Amino acid sequence: MTAPTLAPTSPQTPYVYRHRALQEPDWTRYPGWRAVTAEQWRSAQWQRSHCVKNVRELRGVLGDLLHDSVYDDLQVDQDKQATMSLLVPPQMLNTLMAGASPAGPGSLSEAFRADPVRRYMLPLASDRRPDWRSHPMAVRDSLHESEMWAVEGLTHRYPNKVLVELVSTCPQYCGHCTRMDLVGNSTPTVAKTRFALRPQDRTEAMLGYLRRSPGIRDVVVSGGDVANVPWPRLESFVARLLDIEHIRDIRLASKALVGMPQHWLAPDVLDGLARLAERAARRGVSVALHTHANAAQSVTPLVAEASRAVLATGIRDVRNQGVLLAGVNDSAEALLDLCFALLDGAGVMPYYFYLCDMIPESEHWRIPLGRAQELQSGLMGHLPGFATPRLVCDVPYLGKRWVHQAAEYDRVTGVSRWEASATGARFEPAGTARTFHYYDPLHTLPPEGRRWWERHAA
């Protein structure tokens, strides 16, 4: 009997684990921060008041280390394409170009353009695709969360879990924000939706709904970012959640643990977390903090200090939910570097990586479902099972599904079909017939797939 012929496999360099010490880049390498002291840098108030909010302020920090063409590229994007306004804390900005050394005018231009964190925190017009900047199926509220509001700001999509949006602002704005319809300041291209109710009235309506809904056990408190909720108000809200008997899981969502760890190191915040953790322990309720890091360079010693300080209060866990982004973390090596930095360096549990949601102006960030499936396979076996992140597609209307759960996947048109389980979709719009869809970015399709969309885009 002749042995079967095996198809040749392409050689791949195996990932080699090496423990790497976290690094806090020297912020005084930038002209605008040469006189900033360590005490100032550790101050959350200083960080907030020195966020970069426009091109002029970025130039004030980096000076002539970037060519004028880079600043012009950024300004064009802000004027004509950006869905999010600029807001970058010094802590976050300082993690860009961590290994590059200034060497005169324009010397950091290429490093700036190539930096993975820059790609989503400070998007350039030249990053966007000239052919398909937005997928034909992209919409502002891509997950249709507002259609599922039980009361304003409370999304009830899953059977026993809700999302609470306490605030519509963040300490920093990511270009790929899934809630770009609501979060942040309006841009020249996007007039943001606004809450109609006053914060206090919205909070009372949310709590009232939760009390009337005994089937809900899990509350994600988000926004925006809970770091932008004054601590007394946030602590009061969580304490009132703890008074509701059927709620057993509470998750606080804050990218600020990575972008502005100074906030989570503030004594009043840590003292308040300790009070909530003690109260939760008495009731047997889990309280966790969820953050958002997309690249290993964002995990610095200050981030690790903040994470471990939060855990020391008695909070159950700190977990990371990242987004799969082209040119940022779309390789198994980049994802593993990030996961080990989180796990070993900061005590943060790698939890999810999401396919980038189908918001406008996002095609250059998105990767196809097939690539996400390859990345999930590439992660297996390297991390402990409990710390191997799940790569998921947040399917519009349906919710999170592992990338291998698609019922059908047409790699020519890039259309994937997803089905609801008997208990998996609480909200089903008319006409879905328990079938939901996600779409690959068009530039990743074969020519026949792109031609199909050119015919059917309307």
C-alpha cells in the first residue's frame, strides 16, 4: 500500500517564550516633557490636564522630531475622516516609539508612522484605504446596542447579562471605538448621539429595571469608561447593585488601567475598591475590572503596579479584552507577547480578543474571519488553558461567538453566517430567522469577491 502524499507545509518560526521585564519609557526624551517630574507623572490630575487633544498639542510634545508631513497627515484625518476626536493621555502617548531614540529633526517620523499603538490612538489619513474606507454594511451603532436598550443606556442583549453605560466619555479615545456613535466629542464627519436623560434619572431607571428583572445575574458597568465617573458616584452605583439579591457578577470596564493607570492608583479609588470588595465578599458576589490593551508595549511597570494594587483590594480579577487590528496585533507572536506581558508582568488575565466591529472608516483595521481562526489556532498550547484568550466575533444583534462557531463562511464574498442557539439570542429583529451575518473586509477578498460587492454594494 502506497503511503499518502502529504501536502507541503510552509515553514514557520515557532514562538519561543522568554520572560521579558516590563519597561516604562523615559518621558523626558520628548521636548515637551523634559521638565516633567516623576511626581507630576504619577498624578492622575496632571495626566488628565495634559492629554493631547489636537495636532497643535501633539506638536507641543514632540516638536520637530516629526516631519511637518506627519502632522499634516494627522490633521487631514481629523478634518475629513476620523470618527473619534483626539484624546491621548501622556501615559499612553509615552508608550509609542518606546525603543526609538530622538536624533534631531524628523528622526522619529518613520517610527511614529509604524508604531502599532499609534495606528489606533492617532490614526493618519494615509492609514485609511483609498478604495474601501468603509464596508457597505458598516453602520454607526454596529452592534445595534441602542435598539436593545431596556432603559436608556442599559443594553439587554443576552438572556441573563446586561451592559450599563454610565457615561459617554473616556480618558482616551481609540479610533476603532465600537461605540463611536455615542462616545466622545463630535467630529467634522460624525455628530454623536447624546443621552436624553439626566445622569441621575438614567441611573435610577437602570437600577429600577434591574430590580424588576430577577433573571439578570451579570452586570457590565461601562460607558465610555468608568474612570470618567466621579468615584463617589461610581462606588454608590456599584454598592446599590450589590444590594440587588439576584446580581452575582459585576464587571467594571476601564481602558484607563492601561491608558491612565494613575487613576486606579489614587488612594480614594483604591480605598473605595476595598470597601466594595469587602461588601461583595460578604454577599458572595464577584467584582472584576476589565481593561483594554492591544499591544505589549502598552503594559508598563506603572500599569502592572496599578493592576496589582487593584487586586490587593480584594477585587476578584483583572482581565483584558483587546481588539484584533491589522498592523497592531494580527500575528500570533504579537498576541502572545501581549498575553505574556499581561499575565507575567501585570497579573492581568488575557480574556477576549474581538474582531474589529463594522463601524464606518474601519476597513484598514479589520482582519478577515479566516485570519482570526488561524490566530486562535496559533495561540493554542503556548499559554495555560485558563489564560488562553478566546478570539471572538461580536456578531451584530447576536453577540459574542468564538471565531470557529460560524455556521457557514464564504471566503469569496467574505460573508459568514451565524446561528442563535436555543438560549443564545434574546433580541432577534424581524426577518433574521435566527440567522445573523458578519462580513470580511473587502480588500482581503479575491477579485471575484470584490466584483460581487461592487455589483451588490447598493
